Amino acid sequence: MFHLIFSSIDGFISTLQTWLYIDVVQPFLFRFDLMGYDEDTYDSLYWVIIGVLEVLTMYVLLRPLEALRPAEQWPSRKAVRVDVIYTWIAKLGLLNLFFFFALQPLFDNVQGWLRLRGIANIEFDNLWPGVTTQPLVTFVMYLLVLDFAGYWYHRWQHRIGVWWELHAVHHSQRQMSLWSDDRNHLLDDLLQASFFAVIALLIGVSPSQFVVLVALTNLAQSVQHANIRLYFGWLGERLIVSPTFHRRHHAIGYGHEGLKYGCNFGVLFPWWDMLFGSASWSRATEPTGIADQLDGRHYGEGFWAQHWLAFKRIGARLVAKRRGPADKDAPAV
């Protein structure tokens, strides 16, 4: 059943990919003498189509819910506009695609080197023959591994000071909406894309599965960030990350500073927060942002201002570190 659904979706996107390439993209490449890039352009078009469909889907499903059941009422949505730019950059998925395929030859060479020396590779999907070889089981296993990696990646973003200054671009949004998930510093996006590409290649994720895994994760995170009053119930909240659970992660004084140095880091599943003691189940609708914004610290309103100020904060942090040793146990604020 899963394989049939996946094949149908893949067939639809492939048909659309071929049509767009032949009738739109290829004439453009030919007109400007860029046919040397035709194969790479054709391959990347698949990912771009998925990104466009994903943005349209999340807008159609989530924007009416934001209007009907908002967690917060805002006098103006002006602060949200810059997040739309971030969303289109991220959802087209070009960074993820680039790192996945750029690293693939390196991993093929490493695996060949290991085989020549009689060192067996770990075949992730053959851990339990007859079970883990099933497409749906394999997909779920890949999803769990990447989500576990995502939990720790997120915790490191909050724990490591210089890294936090990049991630602060995401947390500085005071008006969380369906567009907020992709509000990330481009350097942080580069780090994240390379990190997950390496993990995916290590566990043997195929290119087609990687596309679906990233798209599914991105769509789920758009739901989590949406300005929606939505509670999944006692059990549901413990099965999958909800807007209520994730909003606590963005709450001033809790998401970054609470429970030692933050809470609710889970990407798709709250299980890792429950396992490692970083879960907070408060349902209160609290102001979101970063604590020092209340003291007047400015994180920038425009796209480039937000990027530049992040670099300035990193520079200031590095200068301060040279002047005196920081408390190693202090949270990165």
C-alpha cells in the first residue's frame, strides 16, 4: 500500500517534471547557451516541484486555521513577511539536494575502500530480514534515526554559544506563523543540510526516500510553528510534536533558558525530550521570542539585517571570550 501510494505520487511529480523541463526550462537553457547544465537542472527540478507543492499545501491547510483558531491576535502581520522569503528559499530544498548528491560519490568511494579490505558495511535495512526490508518499515526506521539526530542537532544549537547566535535568527520572531519554521540563518541552513545529508548517506537512504523524508519533516514543522490553538490531547501530545508543545520551546524564558538550557527540542516526536528530561507540558499561551528582546536588543527586521546582526553577535561573543574565560556551565544566552 505504502509503495503504491509513493509510486503514484512519484509518477505524478515525474510527469510534471518532464513537462516543465521540455516546455519551459530547456528552451530557456538553449536560449542562453546553458545546455551544459541540462542534466543537473532536470534532476533538481524534481525537488523544486515538491517544494512548491509543499508550500501551496501548507498555505491552503494552515492559513484558514490560523484565521479561525489563532493562538495570538496581532494588530499587524508585517513581521511575518520576511519569513515568507525564508520559506521559499528553504522549501525549494536546493541546499539539501546539493549536499546529498555532492557527498554521494565520497561515500561510494569510502564503501568501495572498505569492501576491498574485507570490512563489511552495516546494512541498515537488513537488520531484521523479512521485516526491515519492507519499504514502510525501512522508511519509518530512517525517519526515527533522522529525528533522533535532529533532536541533538537542535539541542546543540541552543547549547553552543556561537551556534546559538545563528539559531537566534529563528527564535527572534515574536509572531510565530506557518512561515516561521524556515526562518533560519543561511549559514545554519548550510550546516543543517550537510549534517542530515551525511546521516542519510550513512544509513543508506535512497535519493527518492530522502526527498520524501525531508518534505514530510518540513511540512510537520510548518504545522508546529503555525499560529494555531491546537492541542492533541494527553496521548497525542506525547506521540507527535504539536503546535502547543513546540510553542513552549519558543516561549520567552522557557524555550531557551528553562530546564537548564531549554526545553521541547523534538523535531517530529517528543519522545526524545521525554527520554532526556527536556520536555515541558505547559499549555499556556505565552509570548514568544528571546528574553533580551524585552530589554531592547534588536535582531533585525529585514532578511539581510538579521544575517548581519548574527555575525556581529558572534564577533562580540568571540571577543568577550578572549578577554576572559566564560562559565562553562552557563547556558548560551
